[in-house]
Amino acid sequence: MATQTKDYYSTLGVKKTASAEDIRKAFRKLARKYHPDVNPGDKKAEDKFKEISEANDVLSDEKKRKIYDQLGFYSDNIDPAAAEAAARGGYGGGFPGGAGRGSRGGQEVPFDFSGFDFSDFQSGGSAGGAESPGGGFGGSFKDIFGGIFSGGRKAARGPRPGTDLEYQVSVDFWSAVRGGVARLEIQRQEACQTCKGKSTTGGSIECPECSGTGQVTQMGGRMKFNIQCPRCNGTGKVQNGCPTCGGEGVVTRKEPLEFRIKPGTRDGQRIRLAGKGNAGTDGGAPGDLYLIIKVGTHPVFTRVGDDIHVTVPVTVAEAALGAKIEVPTIDTHDGGGRTQLKIPPGTQTGQKLRLREKGVPSAAHEGKRGDEIVEVKIVVPKVQDERSKEILRELAKLNPEDPRAELLAEV
């Protein structure tokens, strides 16, 4: 009996050479036609929609499509390398559908796929062949053949690099502006001093997984497969695990850390400390430590990039007639800097004036600084004496323009 596979290209009505865009267009066209919302209560349309969705899921994904083209079917459990080997005849007797003996890593695994309907496996149903008491096959394609496609064993141990770590660090406003030193405590994996990161302490014992045989049995329904033991890689022996680290090669430790903050460091900036992440094993390089900077706020200054924003109150007379006023800057260590700012006559509330290069030193471009942006806030005096009121009335008579005229004209 020949193996039955699904022709996803025919399902979508495209050629095998179709581009990703052709597949996308074909699916969208069919989806509009067979979508359950367009065909309420139509079981055939619903089944057709499932078919085209399944076909699109595989063919629209470059990796899945490659496996499908090589094997004639697709499963999430199939390793791309195994698919290429199968396409080259590496599993013997042709695959899928043929009976043969698959060889991988020098170990032969007997299997016979004749008489099985792979389309049922792809849809999650049962296949012809041995059945479980409940009428189904008793296991999915992934459950039964997972060990074969993965070679039935773990990759051989070797140098493994350590993983990276990431911490958020709170830095006060002035340390970020001026630079300084930050301290924190991190938790990281260090190489075990007992086994020097090798996970074992020398000597070997019988593998408890396969009892020294080098092979283990995997069951799928009523099918049985003898595969290479994943724990000892078929040798029947395993090394004595290090008692200090439990065979991990690393131990977890807390470590105080001190690092410098560059002047101009920004909120959200990511700082990399090479080699300060988790330790590697078996001679693998350590990972890196990434610090995410969280800059504190200031009651007067607001930082936007490398610019400093500050709101400065001015009197009505200063705004109307113009004046030179003193404004705060960040130009001293404690923020007590001062500089003169010219207020042009007729300045309005909310108007922004710029002080060139009075902002934060750039951490990215040495020698450059941001600006200080001064926002004017006009303060209206609380008039209580009659003389002041009289002057204001006289001022209103001399300047009778209505400040709301333009607004009202737009309504």
C-alpha cells in the first residue's frame, strides 16, 4: 500500500515553484471563499477552510516548506538536518513510504513505514496499522517517531558557553549627568571549583538509564524501537557526577559589582560588561552582563535626551518690556549653576528660549553637549493696593486690544 501524502500545492492551486507572494495571494483568495463566517453551517466549506489553512501554514513558512518539499509531508518534530538526510536517501529504502533501515551516528534503527497513512498523522488522527484499545493509533507522529528524527540521543558534551544576564540599575540624576560609580549585587553562575566546570570528577559507572546495554526501548502504540541510549550515547557507561554542583558544572553565587557610569548616560541605556554573565561549562566562554539604566528625576530639571528643560517664572513687566534674568543650569556639581538669559519684549507664557550647550555632555559624541530649554511662565501679581489697581486700569485703557478676539473669530 503506497504512503498517502497531502498535496498542499494542489490544495492552494499553485505550482511547486510558486513564490511566497503567490502562496499568500492564493490563500487569501480561497479563505474569502470558504471562511466559516461566509458559509455558516456549511460543513464542506469548513473542512475546505481547514485544508487550505493547513497548507498555508506549511508553505508560507520557509523552513516548513523546505522539509515538506524534501519529504512529501511535514511534522513539527522533524529536524531539518534529518529531512535533508532522508531526501538524499540517508534513511535507506526511500523515505517516506518505503521500508528500510535508517542509520544515524553509526546506529541502525529498524523501521517499516509501508502501509501507514502519513496524512492521518499530519492531521492528528490515527493511522492504519496497530491500534490502541480505544480505536486510535495510541500516539501521535511526534510521540512515536520523535526519537528517530532526533537521532535518539543527546548531542555529545563539549564546551558550552554561559548565558547572558540582564539587570536594571537605578542611577540618580546627577550621576547620570556627571558620571560616577554605581554598585549592585548580582546573582550569577560560576564554574564549580571542585570539577572546574567539567560536571564530573573522573571515573565511570554503569549507565542507570540503559543498565549498561547502550540501548533503550521506545514504544509507540504497539510499535517498539531500540535506539541509542541518550544518556550514555550508546557506551553503557557514564561519568561520576560532581557532588558539589550536581553534575551541572556551575554553582550559583551572589556577587557585589561596581562599575563606572559615563557622563551623559541616558535613561534606558544598555551597558554591556563582557564576561560578567553566567559561566560556561567544559571550557566554554562566560556570557555577558547587560545593565539597563534607570535614571532618577530632579525637582527642577527635566532631561530629554541630552537637553535640559526648566520652567522659569517671570513678571508681567519683564515679559512685556523685556529683561535679563538669572536662570539655573547644571554647570556645577551640585546643580547650583547660574547664567543670564535675555527675555525679549512681548514674551508670552509657554514661550521657549534656548541656551546653547548648557545641557548634558553627550555619552556618544565626546566634546558635544545638549542645550538648555527655558520655558517662560508669566506670574500675574496679586494686586491689593489702590495705586496698583489704578495703574493697571490705565494700562488697560492704553492697550484696549482684546486677546480673545482671534479665538472667538475662529468659532
